[in-house]
Amino acid sequence: MDYTDLYINGEWRTKDERFDVINPATEQVLASVASADIDDANDALDAAAAAMADWAARTPRQRSEVLRKAWELMTARLPEFARLITLENGKASADAMGEATYAAEFFRWFAEEAVRADGLITHAPASGARIVVQHKPAGLAVLVTPWNYPAAMGTRKIAPALAAGCGVIIKPASETPLTMLALMPLLEEAGVPAGLVNVLPSRRTGALVDHMLHDPRVRVVSFTGSTGVGRKLLKGAADQVLKPAMELGGNAPVVVFEDADMDTAIEGTMLAKMRNLGEACTAANRIYVHADIAEEFTRRLTERMSALKMGDGIDPSVDVGPLVNADTRDKVAEFVADAVAKGAKVECGGSTPNGTGFYYPPTVLSNVPEHAECVRDEIFGPVAAIQTFTDQEDVIRRANDTEYGLVAYVFSENFKRALQVCERLDYGMVGLNRGLVSDPAAPFGGTKQSGLGREGGHEGMLEFMETQYISASW
């Protein structure tokens, strides 16, 4: 898979202006990628608008069959995509294969949802008129994706947009554009018309995206990334009153009650913390463990974290690869140093290794104080910050004490108590005795500063549709 140019109207467009993509394990240049400008964005918008006219007129079943074919083709090539994800993102090969599988599944799920944009016909009680409700494609969609899931964050947006009948322009993260570019020949083979999907890697992200958000043909902006960038995009979207789908930052609490099954809690915490090396908005960020079991929990978690093998993710025996870049690694190191200076104890890891690559070891911190920076902000790295609690009301308050509201995790064998706690947590998603909540069939999204709208589930397609109501008499 060697696609490094812009993808516009079904054609590859080279550019003199290019930027390097770095392999985070070796710090070597992996590829030189074309950088899009405003003229390229205009061409992509023209192409998407032209292609959408025919695509939106196709029957839902016709759109569904193309998406189904995309799932079949990607599933047959999972090892290729997983390897590319590892090369540009750094994640271990097993983790990359998990992402590739998850990414492909969005095509299958939305192939099924494409035929289920159900409307409504009912009788208005007061007027006697018929109320006819249907869902129509909203218009062109600008998709802005992050570097932590270079395949899945793209397919999670492309698939529902195509299912709804929309044309799209994708701006992938500059750190990891190769996976999304490599997906385009596959979509061609699946039957996606030229121009319907366009990919614009660029170092001029702000100006490029803002320009597209002010084109009157664009009606949806879907973004996954930091809350700070999301706020800026929302301001730009306000000028055109665009439909925003924003999946933003998180600060996920894990609450482990004294009656939790210890094996389940350790396994779930490891998954919530170490999936994608902690570089995920869903990653466990604050781990609250009941004081009665904190010593055993910390010991067992430390044993598991210490046993992980760190290295280049291309090696299948490696459990954890490097972080995506030096800035991310250095920020993680600063979080650890701050917590230790404020009284936290390092149980394992805790120091940046020498040598090549943006590595930081799996780290467990105990006795982490409430005023540590890692409690207030996303760690986005392999650091498990453990605190203790004794009172249920207190831990609910502490878990909710953040501007974010994406996901929380609860471990308890008392199902009645656990569900009561889940309902009182101000989060869009809760994992109950599970460390993984992401599923193409489920509505993914948060509350508060963690975003607007939902991705996945039936709701994911509706983000790219407008509801039309017709009042009729017959």
C-alpha cells in the first residue's frame, strides 16, 4: 500500500508541497505526503457535490450493497491495514489488527442501517392532517479525523455518511494519513463512485477546514479530536449553521467497588487503560478503588503492567509500542513527574527510556492526589493513576467532577447498586464490568465538553440526515 498523494474525484493528485510521516518506533521518515491547499479543497467539494447527486438518488439497497462489498474487501485485507496502522501510528500489531477489524465492521453495520432510515405516517390529533416524516441526506460532509485510530475514526464517519446518501471530504491527521489514503482503492473496487469520497491530507488544517465549512454546499462537519479544537470548529460551523457531530476529549473514571470480581476488574482496567497504549479518549484516566481492596488491586495491576513487553509494534511478540510523537511522550512524562512531586508513588515504570523511538513504559501510580494534573486532564498514555475511596456518594461526586463526560467504567457484583451508580454518572457511555464500550452497533458519544451527537448505532446515520415533515390531507 503506497498511496501518498491527494485523492480527489477518484484520481491521485501530486503536489510540490509535501510533508513527512514519521515512524514513531524508529523516528525515520516513513513517507512524504502531498499537502492540500484551498484550490484542492474547492476541487474536492465540486467533485463530491457532483457525485452526491447520483448517489443520493440511488435506492438504499444499492448504497447498502456497496458498503457491504467494502466490508468484505477490507476484511480480506486486514493484515495489510494493520501493518500500515502500526507503521504510522506505532501501536502493537495485535492492537492494530483489532483496530482494522473494528474499522471494517462499520461498513457492515451501516450497510445494514442504510435500508433502515425509517420514517413515520400518523394522524394529527387536532387538525386531522396526516403527518409524514422522512429522513433525507443532509448534504456534503467534512470529516476531520485524529491520529490515534487512523482507520476506525475514518470508517466510523465515511460509512454512515455514504449510507445516508452524502458525499464527503476527509481531512486525516497529519501524523497518520497513510491508512485513509490506502483505503481509497478499496472503496473504488467496492463500487463507490469517483468524487463521492475525497481525501485531503494537509499541513494547513485550520485554513483548509475553515474554508470548507464556509462553502454553502457543506451541511455537516464531523470531528474527532481534542475539545479545544472542537470548540474552534463549532465556532466556524456556526456561520453556516452546520450540523455538528463532535466526539471530543475524555477523562474517564474507573470505579472499582469492594464487591467487584477482582479478575474481571483487573482485566477490564487493563483493557480500558492499555488499549491503544492509553492514546484514546475512552482510556481509563482516573482509577478509584475501594480502600478495602486497593492493596491487592494495585499489586495485581502492577504485575500485569510490568509484564508487558515494550518495543516496535511490527514484532508480534510486542505488547506495547511507542507513543505517536515526542510531544505526546513528553506530556505523559510531565504528568508522572507532577503526580510524584505531589505525593504519588511509582509502582512500576515512571521514566522515559533512552534510545530511539517515542517510548514510555507502562506505569502504575498509587496514592495519586486529587490536585495532580493527570486527574484533571487526559493522560493519553500508558499511566494508571490509582486513588482510593470508602464512600459511594463521595466517589460518584469525584467521578463526575470534570468538564468531560465521555465514558466511565464501573466494577461491582452487586448489580442493583452498580446500575444505580451508572445512572448517576454524567457520562454518555458506561462500561459495567467491561473495559470496552466501543461497538459499531452502539451510539458512541459523550456529554458536557466531550461532544455533540453520536457515532455508530442507528443514531450515527441520522447525524448525516435531515428530518423532513410533510403535512398532507387525503
